[in-house]
Amino acid sequence: MKIVVLSDTHAPRFWKACPPRVADQLRGADLILHAGDVCVGGVLDELAAYAPVHAVKGNNDGPDVHAPETLELDLGGLRVAMIHDSGPAKGRLARMRARFPDADLVVFGHSHIPLDESSGGFRIFNPGSPTDKRRQPHGTLGLLRVEDGTLVEAAIVAVT
């Protein structure tokens, strides 16, 4: 299963339409996870043209973004939790493990800083932002590959 992970697309200020390099990654996706700050609901509709979408609400999302604050999914045996804001960097891994004790992977956003960190079989993953890189060298998204309930590959991919 190929999963594309997005966060902080910030439409329409930064996302006028799906950027070509993002669209390249979305083609052939089995699932899209969006970790919030879509800002306008139309982005989720746009993404759904590529693959099914699961999203959580971010702090900048408008009333037309219909998504929960947190979400827990079973992706063929891989237990994934999603939240937009995971709080301060210090203690994040332990905090997310305590918040989502049944999860194997927590996907989050908010900081626009890509992160892939793990300990003891538990992983946290922030894809960064494909459109609002802030102080990062590139806009980014995440790619996950799941086989038989196991996360076999996780990558942060530059798209700008």
C-alpha cells in the first residue's frame, strides 16, 4: 500500500491547485493522509480525485473542513493515529506514545518541519509542508509503504 502524507497545505494562500510535483507523488497512491491546515475543504475534494483521504483538523482550518481533531486508523494491521499539533519538540515521542498508546505510528503536522523519529517500535512522522516551507530548504511530503500490516518504508520527499 502506497500512502502519501501531507500537512499544512494552507490553501488558497500557498496551495492554489495541486502542485505538479505533489500530483506526481499522488498518482498511484492507495491512500492519502492529511495532518491538518488544509484551510479550505476544496483541497480535500481535490485530493480525493487521486485516492481516498483521511484528514484531521488543523488550527487554521475553516468551517468547511469537515475533519475530527484526532483520528485512529487500522491500515491492514498497522495502527495509525493522526493529530495536527503534537506540542513542543521536547518530549514529543513520549507524549505521543502516551496520547495514542495503541498506535504504531502517529502522523502530525503544524510545525512545517519534517520529522521521522522512532523508538521501541513506535514512530512519529511529520511530512512537513509541500507549499509553505518556512525556514526549511524545501517543501516536502511523506511517503509510506505498508505491507502486511508493517511499515516497510517511510520517506520525506522534497517537492520544491
